[in-house]
Amino acid sequence: MKVVDWEETEVPKLKEQLITKILSEMEKQGLSQGEVGRLIGMDRKNVNKTLRGTERGVSINQLVRIANGIGLKVDMIIKRKK
């Protein structure tokens, strides 16, 4: 069994794409991190940490929660590697 290096996975790229879309939508709606936090039941500090994307522990679940809370729908396509 091959051990997969974190940086070789698509997860960092997926997180980056989600964060970019969320930040763009927040700007379009004029939402602050505090307002987003109130919408989803998360404090502003945690919203900030999540959207900075610098912490490895940030889950895709947290990002989807934020996206859904500001009116974005996240779809996923899973394909076999070539």
C-alpha cells in the first residue's frame, strides 16, 4: 500500500477553490466574517481562520457549511483517475 502525501492529493486545491468562491460571494453580498458567522452559528474568529486556509485542520465540511450559509450550493463530481 502506497502512503499518499497530503500535498499530492486534490484536497488543498479543492479547499482553495471553495475559499475563493466563498470570498467572492461574500464580497458580492457585502457580508463580513462576523455576519457570516452569525448566519451559520460560528464565531468570527473561526470563520477567519477557516477562510484564511492556512490551517491544515480546516475541513471541507467547514467550508461547505460556510458556502451553504451564504447561499452557495456545492456539488461534487468523483471520477476514476486516469
